[in-house]
Amino acid sequence: MGRSFFVVAVVGLLLTGRAWSQECSQTIEANDQIQYNKKEIKVAKSCKEFTLTLKHVGMLAANVMGHNWVLAKTSDYQALAQAGQGAGPPNYLPAGDAKVIASTNVIGGGQMTSVKVDMSKLMAGGDYTFFCSFPGHFVLMNGKFVIE
């Protein structure tokens, strides 16, 4: 195993541009300026489960500048985000809505949370969007969830 395995691992990392151990989990940061630090999350289609960790790197409390991470089909995301505003706290999502594929709780500055996504519910090549459902945040805080 030794040296040849190491060379293969390094070459694989260089060719794919990412570490193999991180394909099925990622961390995304949210801040007090209503931004995520990523506009796209790529997940290997070989993942059976994907873990997303949301880290709020800001200072403001959840009731002032709360953030969450919600995954939905792109065709559902805006309507879902707008319905979430009407649903109110604590998570600004309609209870039991089947259009929510996965979501975290709303968190405030300095907090972290995570969610596991059952990848069997998603299709490679499908059109998915992640967003924050805190009122008004979805306009700036959204991105593509790509399965490759």
C-alpha cells in the first residue's frame, strides 16, 4: 500500500480538485451581511448521505440576523421562501411542507448546526437550490446544489 497509494491519492486530489474524504460533507458560512460564503455546493453522486454544516460567523442574534440552510427544487424555492415568511419563527418554513428536501434550524452569530441529506431523494443532473428562509434573506442568500 505505502508509497504507490500515496501517489495515487495525490494525483486523484490534483485531478479532481478536492479531497475524497470531503465529498459527502461540507461546511458553509453565513454572516451578518446576509451572505453565504459559497454560491455552489457540489456533491458526488456516489454519496448516499450528505452532511451540510452551517456556521454563522456573524455576531448578531438569531431573532435579528438569523440564518438557516434549506434545500429545495429550484422550481419550488422562491414560493417556499415566501411561504416561510408567513410561517414565522422559529425556522420560517411551512410545517411539514414536502417541498423542503432538507433544512437546518435558524441560528444566530457564533452558532453552528448541521443537517443530513438523504441523497436517494435527489437525481444527478437535477435542478436544486439552497437558500436561507429568514424573511427577505433568500434574495441574496441562495446558490446551486449540484450532484455530479
